[in-house]
Amino acid sequence: MITIKDSVHDHIEVDGVAERLLDTPTVQRLRRINQLGTVRLVYPSANHTRFEHSLGVFHLANRALDHLNIKGLQAERVRAAALLHDVGHSPYSHNIESVIYRETGTYHDDVHDLIGSGPVATVLSEEGLNPDHIADLIAGKGELGQLVSGELDVDRMDYLVRDAHHTGVPYGTIDHERLSRELRFVDGELVLDEGNVQTAESLLLARALMNPTVYKHHVARIAKAMLRRATEHALEAGATDAETLRRMDDHDFRSLLRGCEASALFSRRLDERRLYKRAVWAELDAVPEDVLDAEYGTLREFERQIADAANVERDAVILDVPSKPSMKESTSRVLVNGDIRRLDEQSTLVSALQTAQLDHWRLGVYAPSAESERVGEAAVRILGLDLDGTHVRDAGPGINATLGEFVNGS
């Protein structure tokens, strides 16, 4: 057994299969994958990695297994899955996952190929664990997979607290000890025990507050969009392929972008934090359905039309249309008077948080500072946005009510 000092959970004890997995190259790579990607450009102290997060998830899984009285081989499977749950992440975590998915058809939790061979597979097999079974748990399959990836999983219990700690914001603070202690399996479903409706609500509230202030902060979104565009250019130029990119760490990835002529300009801007500005920042009901539902190719065509109409270079326009908000945790199950109930059926707070998510949603059009006004005017026309002065509110200081450039705090 080894003991590791952690910034969130204090001391984490690692033994068994997890101790052997810890020093495999696959797990050690996570030391070089930043947890929050471009959020560091907003919160400079957010320099924690997927490695320490994985240790935290392992620790909370251990606690939950103890309280659930799950032991033996079943427990070892869950511990292995908890430690390995993020090994499929590409560089910069989720930031370029959509680009890689378009090329490979795989997301970060599809790791059958990654842990099915090599040192990880060797360790698992020698410990009597089937790598395919572990990969299924990571993907949330089966009863015990709910602990690793589900509405009440230990993954989000750790990352909310850890991300809040390292960004310095108070919004992700949850009682993770109580959450892991109160988990129960009832008829194959992972639920929170009696008297824990408010405990489940706290998880929802933390996510709802962390989204606009941290995960979807407009500066992080702009940098993320620029990073995605740089990645697309590097792939189109043949500087690498998506499968190779998927296995890089942050350092190799940024070196690739700097060294590729097609992506170098975006890379320099990101290195120097010379980010694009918001040319348009529009809320949900200002955006036509055909724009909301547009596929990648259609969005790129919109960008081309906006650039032509504004008489700017094609790369001077980035259109950022997030998916419609969802709240997976709202379907969490809680025991109430002996019955299993969905949280969104039991809690009046859920509907308010769902409405708040819709209020926070924004379509973004980004452009270099000198061209943002022209790009914004063209984007409104091309996209058919209904900006009547009521559709862009709470956009922040220095931004016009309908379109414009963020000035302070950008």
C-alpha cells in the first residue's frame, strides 16, 4: 500500500490492483493532461490534472464500496475502473473531444482498445480482471457501472469539489462524504437513502453554478473554440491523424499546433492570450431552430457566409453553438418513504435550475477585436438572429445589449 497526499481528500491510500496500475504509462500520461483545459486562461490557479482527479475518484469509489459492503473481485473491478476512467481523454480534456469524435467515432469513455492491450491489460489480467469488463464499467454499463459513470457517480463528486478548490470559487462545494456514504442499491438502481433529497439537490445546484462561472465561462469558450479550429487545421493539413492525436498529452499537442503552419497563428494567439472577442452573444430564444439544429458542415458554411458578408478572412469568424442544456443529475433516484423517486419529480428546485440553465445558454460568434463589430452585424443578418434588445441580457461589462466586443475582463 502507498499513501498519497491530496489537496482535496488529504491522504489517499492506494493498494491492490490500483497500486499496480498507478505506474503504468497509460495512467502516468494523465499527469500531463490538464483537468480544465482553457479554463486556465480565466482562473490561473486551475492547473490540476486528470491524474489527481483520477486518484480522487478512486478514493471516493473506495469509500462508497465500503459503505455499500461490496468486497472481493467486484470491488477490485470498480476500483480499477475508477482509477482508469479518464485514460481515454485526449489532450486538453473535453476541449477537442468533438473534433476527435468526428474523425474516430469514439468518445473518451470508449477505452476498450486502450486498456485491452499493453501494460494496463497485463496488470488487469494478472490480477484476475477482464479488461473488457473494466471498460464496460468505465462506460457506465451494469449495476456497478453506475458508481463510475451515472447520475450519482463518484466522478462528478470529485471534480466539482476539486475544480472549485483549484479555481478558488465556492460554488462547487458539496458534501461528497455524505453523498458517497448515503448511496444504496435498490432493485439494481443506485439511489440516495432516505432523507437525502437536499443532498441530491446540492449536487445539482453545484453543477448549475459551476457551469456559467467556470466550465462555460465566455473566455474559456472563446479559447476552446480557437483551440478546436487550430486542431481542425492541423488535421486537415496532415500534421497528424486523429488516432495519434487522441493519445498525445498536452505538451505534445501544443508543440504540434505550434509547428504546423496551418495552426500556428491560432496557437500563437492562445500562447499569448490574444483571444478573439464576442461579436454576438445571443440567448436561446433569439436563435432560429435551423441554426440550433445545424450540423458541423452547415455551421462552417454559415461562418463562410458571415466572413464574406463582413469582408474578413474566413478564419476571422468562429461560430459557437452549444447543444441545448441538459441536467443529467435531475434524474437521480432518491428514497422517499420507501419509494424510489426521480429527483425532478420530488424537488421543486430542479425546475428552477433547468430554467436557469436555459437563461444562461448563449450562442457566440467570435472574431478578432478590430473586426468584431463588422462580423457581428453580418452574423445577425446571415443567421437571422432576433436581437431586439431583450434577447441578450446579463452579458457582462463592456458589451452592447445586442452585439459587440467584451472589453473588461476578457
